[in-house]
Amino acid sequence: MTVLSRPRNLVAGAAVLVASFSVLSARRAAQVASREAGGKIVRPERSGGGI
């Protein structure tokens, strides 16, 4: 059981890391785009979202 569950845990951990990294990169890209477009003005829909 441990041999079968270990790769599953690794895959789950990798998926969580990839998901969190994609969220952070998307948020950073949105901040850069808004900064280039209109200074520091950010819409509440963009900044109000959680993880």
C-alpha cells in the first residue's frame, strides 16, 4: 500500500505546486499589465480574489 500511495502523494503535491505557481504568475502578470495600463489603479475584482 505504501509503495502505491507514495507516487500518488507525489503527483498530488506536484499538482498543488504547479497550481499555486500558475496562480502567482497570473496575478503577477495582471499586476504588471495594470501597472503599464493605468499606473497603480487595480480593479477590486482582480485584487479581491483569494487563492
